[in-house]
Amino acid sequence: MTVFLERLHVRDFGPFRDVCFDLRQKRGYPFGEDLVAENGAGEGFIRAGLLCGRNGAGKSFLGRALIDIAGQVFMPSPDEAGGNPVVSADADLDDEFNKRCARLAFVFSIEGCRAAYTYARTDDGICLAERFTVDDETVFEVNHPARRLRLSRDPRWNLETLQTERFLDGEIPLLRFVTANTLLAPENPLRQVRDFVRGMLLVRATDEGLHVQGPGAKACRDPEAFVVRNGLLQDLEGFLQDLGIDETLVARESCGRTEICFRHRNADLSVRRAASGGTLRLIELFALMKRLEHSGRSESSGPASLIFLDDLTDGLHPQISRSIWRQLLETAAGQILLTVHGTALLSNRFVRPDAVWIVTRDRVAVMPELTTREIREGNDLAKLLLGGAFGEVV
């Protein structure tokens, strides 16, 4: 069954006071069809797109908002639990709870219906309120501080036997409690949302390498061991050589750890010591794409449903950035979102105008929503953006 994230509405999260990130197809362009996918009802959704904006506009926080739902459905990892503050510093006290909190609303398109999950949470990750609906019909609703709970008894959701006393005595989100303690049929929207969230990944480029967050993050660690263990060393060598990095690769064990090395006449040099930061990022990207390529699944984490890639192509040569983008489109089965600062991918050869979001603190909108002019296939998107056609945003 096909599931898409249709939109995310964020209030008082990071720099955003009140913005909506909408992934529905906005135009019927006769190009870039591979960036669009349809649900069972014939509605179009952006499968792959770019996010542009000034430094500090909120692109990275948008990724954090998207992956925030994982903490509602699954136990957050130790390094994510109680993580960095997310509630806007300008947020007022919430009228309902008399606390500063962020509110997030996720809408999912599932074949034949729409499921929406909204919740309010504090800076330390405490869930204050939740609501889950299917086609505007309430499945459950809870106010945690007031211990006020409403459950639908419609047999379609299979919540009739749920032991709510156990939930009210705890402090976990209701969505996590329901999906962990109820036998849900594959077509149940609660299970569909849970499985979608399981496949979400946030991947950030840092000085220490790629940092992966999400339920499947553990499977994305140690890319060198993954490459060697799965017999992909020659594939990695060919991948790098195709990008102009002409090195012979070998593997060795060092201090109980698998290492990939550049083979030279007099010595084998560990890539972690001899390679540039850009080359190391390419090795990690190769491992990530190979994980996703395996039947569209990241290792042991279920279908790769949505991948948010933050700053992954920054600092890479434009031709390499384009090659990586093409390979991501070929290997990832789910939705792909990539933040960019450069213009290497801002061409109708690689993207389409309604798959490029301009991010500001007040609005997240695709290019056609920010101009009255008609954008044609022959237009130079980078030139339009830099020329101010979509406002002063870069």
C-alpha cells in the first residue's frame, strides 16, 4: 500500500512561528515526471525535491521537524532523547497548557484515505496533547496533563480492547502506546503511519561525517564495514573512479575495526587519514545509497519512506552533486528532500519548479507560488532565483 507525506504544519518549532510544508503536486509540467508519484486516487505528490534558502532560514529545522514524529512513535535514541531545544524562543505560553510548546500536524495520503496526526510537545520532549484522524473522523484524542482520553470504538481501528488504564498511568505518547499494544491489520491507517515513520531518515553532513537520525539510524553506522561485509568494495572503487577519483581500494582489519584503504606501491593508506572530506562523504553516500537500493529498504529498518538530506552536496563539485542526485532518484523508493545552497541542481534537467521549495522563517513555498510569471522548461531556474524572481531569499 502506497503512503506519502502530504504536508506538515508547524507552529512555534525552531525559527518557525506558523508555516506549512506542502508536498502535493502544484503544476502539471510536461517534464520532470520522475520527481512526481501518484497515490491510488490519482493525486500527485512530489517524490523528490530541493529546499533552498538563506543560512539560518530554517532548512535544517524543517528536517528536524519532519523527524520529530519518530520520537512520538518509537523510543528516541539516547543521543536524541531530550535533545536540543526545539520550541521557538518567541513562543508565547500556550492557552491550553500554560506552557511554551511546539505544535506539529502531519498529514499522510494513504490509498483511499487521509490520516492526520497532530501533537503538542515541550522542549524536553514531553507530549502534552495528541489527535489522530482518518478523513476528519477522530480515532483518538488525548490531553495528557488533564488525563482526558477519547477513543473511537469503530471496529475498523481495532482499539476496543486497548487497556487505557496502563496508558494513563504512564508518560508515553498515545500513538506509541497504541501501535505497540494493539494488533493492527496491514491496511489499518495507524499501522500505515507507524510503518512510514519507521522508514524516515534525517541525514546531516557534519565535520565528523554523515549523522543519521531516525528509527533506522543504527543500521546506517560504520559505512566501511557495511561496504566490505556486503562485497561492495569493487563497486565503491568504480563509483569513485566514475567521479574522477582514481584510486585502488583494499580492505584490512585494524584494532578490531574494518578499514578501507587506498592501495599505493609502498603502503596502504586508510581513507580516514588520507582522503579529503569530500571523498569521505562520497564513501558514506555510496554506503547509504546501497542500503536504500536493497529492495528500497534501509538495512533492518523497513521501507525507506522519506529521506531528508541536509547539506549533503555542499562543497562537492557541481558535476558530482548532479551525479549523486541522479543516483538518489534511481535508488531511493521513498520521498527524497535535499537542502542546497549552491545552484548546481537548479535546472529543469534535474528538478522541476514545483519540486523546489524556498524556505524562509515565514513561509515554505515552491517556486510557482512565489511568482506570477509562467515558468517554462527552457527557463534557467538558478538565474531566476538569483535574479530575485521569487523574492529576496538567497
